[in-house]
Amino acid sequence: MIEAVNLRPGLIFEENGALYKVLKFQHHRMSQAAAVCRTKLKDLKSGAVVEKSYRPTDRLKNMDTERRPKTFMYADAENAHFMDMENYETALFPVSKLGAAQKFLTENLEVEGLYAGGQLLDIVLPSSISLRVASAPPGIRGDSATNPNKPVTLENGLTVQTPVFIKEGDVIKINPETAEYVERVSG
């Protein structure tokens, strides 16, 4: 058992028969009111994201999980196909449960499969993903005085804000959690 005040992003727990992964956690206390633990949770069975509040002393059942390396192969209409790098078997994961992570999956991307009780519950993306810039407007000379950004479109169709020196064909790293530019890899 774990107290709600000890919840952290990435932790998995069980409540009323449902498995939840903590996406965000905030301990909130107003002047005279009792403290509250506000969370943003992902239901690992349905893929739905919910927000719940707990008292700091609420006790939740912590789940033992295992992470296994996987490589993304391809996705069809219903499932994403991953190769388990330990036993080389193909693991299927419903596309509907991937959510925003789906747009970051590229062929041969190394991810982690999150297992509990021998069942694949979630796919964990790396902290940064390298993608090629498909189109970028030219930077305007003299724009560097105020550290401006410009929108560029990546190979997966996602549009992100980057520094003005990024050009078409560059490979950049993106944080998949926030969909924000991290750094240029090559150019």
C-alpha cells in the first residue's frame, strides 16, 4: 500500500479494480483547508485520462510492474505491433490506448513495454525522439535579437516551435510528453 502523498508520475496503482498510471501529481494546500493531492491519471485498461483528488492519508494499492524493451515495427487500423527484444515475439497494443504517443512512433523506435501480471499495460516512450524537419519557413536575417521561434512541420505531420536557425532536412529532438523542441541533432 502507498499513501496518496507519495504518488509520483509514472507510478502505477490499483483502485476499485482499475489500474491507473500517474501522469501528473500536485500536493495542494490552501490556508485553512485540508491538504489535497490532485492527480492526472491514465486508466491503463481503457486509455482514458481522468483527474482525481485524494486526501494525503488515503491508501492505494501499489502494483509491481516490469519493463521490457520493445521495438516499434508498424501500426494497422486496430493495433500497433512491437517486437519484444528479449524473446523476439510480436506484441500487439491497441492503437486507441496509445493516445498522443501514436504520432511519435516511427519504424524501429526503441520503447519500453510496461507489464503487470504478465499483461502488456502501456507503452513508455523515450524522453526524447529524433525526427526530420519536413518543411520550415526561412529564418529572417536579424531575427536573433529576441530569441524568436518559428513553426516547422516534422516528418510525422506534427508542427512544433523551433529556433529560427532550424531548416528543412534538419534532424531535431522532440520531448514526446510536451511535444516541444529540445535540440538540433544534425543540420
